[in-house]
Amino acid sequence: MHEIEPFFMWRYYYVSEEDENSPFYQREYSEFGFKNTVYNYCIHPQWDEFGSSTLYLKIIYADYNKNYAIIELIGEWNDCITNDIMYLKSNVTDVLAEKGINKFILIGENVMNLHCDMDDYYAEWFDEIDDGWIVGINFRDHVVNEFITNNIDYYIMFEERFDKANWRSLKPDDLFEWIEELITKKISTTT
């Protein structure tokens, strides 16, 4: 796991530790010191800790004019024991929302497991972003099934169409516009 780095090709466009609006502004990273772990395996030191002991993330892009952020995750999302959604909401998404972010793209291909509890923080997050949205892309099937079983898919959209994007080959704005277009089409067909 220590070899899995956050996606770095968009660092030409955005660096969270250089963004004054980021909760990770001025954070310094070690290239050699591995202190964070998931399942007792060290993870790459470029991942950001935000209060959880099992889930880590990297804001790989944020655009305050278009009001969106792309967040890559790694680890085990565990709301039962470590209340990860509380930490994610309080320490990351609330901070971004205060700066106008109301659209969130969560990349979950490195989320190994999910253990849901109550949906309170998901509902609160969803309600507070008004006309925004939360999308999960590339989460593993069993993780998505756990979200669905616990009705969290009411707050975070998971669709096969989102997973079809080869997001690493796109620029951040292209990924955002593609997802927003899919959401707009979905909304217009359901109304």
C-alpha cells in the first residue's frame, strides 16, 4: 500500500497545500517517513490525514469559480467505529463549502471496505450544499453495495456511467463538465 500515491498529474493545475482555502494549506510532507497506516500497512506520506485512523484522502483539485472539488480516498471507510463521515464532513467538506464548493467528486478506487452506521452526517452534508451534488466514482462494487444497502446512495450518486470515465486521462475541468452533464441529463429525464 505504501506505493499507492495520490494522483499527481494534476499538480500542474492545483496543489492543496498551496491553496489558502484548503484544510491542508501549508502542510508539509515527508518523502521518506511513513507514519500513517491502513490495516497495519504503511501508506504513502502524500496522503492527508483528517481525523480518521482508517481513511485518508487527497484533494487533487478544487475550483472555487466553478464550485467543485475532486477528492481521492484510500483506506477503510468506517462509520461504525471511527465515524469517518463525521471527520470528512467536519474537517474537509465543511471547510471547502465555506469557500463556495458545493459539488464533490469522490474517487474511491482505493477504498477497500465500507462500514456504515447512521446517515445523519450524509444527510446534513447533502442538505447544506443546496443545489450542489456529491458523486462517487470508481468505488469497488462491494463498497457501493454497502452504501446502497444503507441508503447512502440517496446522498452520494453512484452510477456505472460515472465509472466509465478514464478520469486520469482527463483534465479536471473535463471530468467535472462530463459528470455535470450526466447529472443534468439525469435530472431532466426524471422531471
